[in-house]
Amino acid sequence: MRYLWSIPAAVVAWFVGGFSATYLKGLPEGTTSFVPPRIDLLVLGGFAGGVLAGLLIGRIRVAVPVLLVVAGGMWWATGNAFGERDLLVTLLVASALGGLFGALGTRSSVVAAFALALPVAWTALRPAEQLADWRWLWQLNGLLVGAGLALLLYVACWKRGWRSAASWIPLTGFYLACFGVVESVRLISRSTGKPTDAVGDASTDAFFQSFEPMLREYWPWMAVGVLLAIPMVALKLRALPPPPPPPDPYADKPNDAVLSDDLDWIDQEEPRRRLLPRRQPAS
């Protein structure tokens, strides 16, 4: 019965969580496709939607086939040609990998946090492309970056509580690396027709050069995100009901079952004592 609602919800989440954010910037002129034929949108959108869909379904053997069917069907419904095998395979692989990590995230919230780092980083950078000349762009970007980090740290401690706080440092580093991945993928999508070596070198440079401005400009917002995640986790743990007491192993046994063998004499009748007369001392 669970799949009757989780599979339709996963299909909606795949599109809404994966490709609805692309409409913030706008699609190419004259295009109304649901799945834009661009490699950066296919990789990031397919993976983001796959993670959310995998979290809803929760089973790898169900999530991966469903996402492959949904991605292929949406590609066909959009009107894209199946002859573009490279783009279609990119969409299918990104969706399947996202569904795999999303399904694993239902068992370990730390895995879910690492899987959501790339979609959150991608979403945090979307307004920067649309609002290039906006006055409060730095504040908006910093707010999105810090809120995204706080959300990831909160998800990491969802199941195990403070025991998962040790993963905050590698999770923060991976979150920063995701911004470099986003920049590299976008550079590759804009470098169509150029030599492969030049594109590879440029994408590598873009990956490593994205860390410096993030740390230089947005480190106060990231620190605020960490400070915000601490009370979030504390309030979540405090709101949980207390754990149930451990079961009593002797609850279904009579009281005699807890007595050892050397205490059986308690249940036996005490023999009647015979009183002897006092002897007179011989004098």
C-alpha cells in the first residue's frame, strides 16, 4: 500500500525538485520543454530529483527502475529526439545515481545529507544568475548558502542525534566542493565544440578556483549556518518522546521462575520440632 502514494509522489518530486529551479533563470528562447537538453541541467536536475524520489520510495530495487522509466518517458514527452544518446544517457545515469543515494538516505541520515549537498548547492546559486545587478545579491546568496548548510547539518543528525555531529566537518567540506562541481559542469555545458583537453583544463581550474570566493565572501554566513544548526538539532531531540523502557525478561513468567534451585526449601513445610526435657545435673 505504501507504493500507491510514494511512487506518484516520487514522480512529482523528480520534476519539481530537479527541474523546476531551472525556470528561475528561464529556458532558451522559444523553448517550453520540461527537460531542457543541456548537460548541466540534465546532470544536476536529474540527480537532485533522483535524490528526493529515492527518499520517498525508500527501496533501491524499486526507486532505480521507476526513475529510469520516468526519465525516459519525460524525455520522450518533452519532444527530445532519442537519437541524442549522450544527453539521454546522462539524464538516465544522473537520475539512477540520485535515486540510489536517496534510497540509502532513508537508512542513514548522514548519507542523505551528503546526497542532498549537491542539489542544495545548485539551488543556492540559481538567484545569482538571474539577479546579476540586484543590490542585495550578496546578502541573498549568503543567506541561501548558510541556510543550505544548516539544513544539511540538521539532516545529518536526524536519526542518530549528536552522535552524527562528527560528520559535520567532512559534510561542510563536501558542501563547498559541490559548488566547484556546479561551476565545472556549467563550464562544460558552455564549451561545446571546443577541444576536449582545453575543456578539461578549464573545468579543473573552475573547480579549484570556486573555493576561494566562497570562503572569502560567505564564511560569516556559513558560521551562522553552523550556529543555527545546533539549536535546530537540540530542539528536534528534545521534542522526541523518551525511549521506551527495556522489556522485562520475566514479565510472562511466574514468580517461582526467578528463584534458583537452592531456594526451593522456602516452599517446603518445616518439620515439627521435638522438645527434649532438661536433664538434671549429676551431683
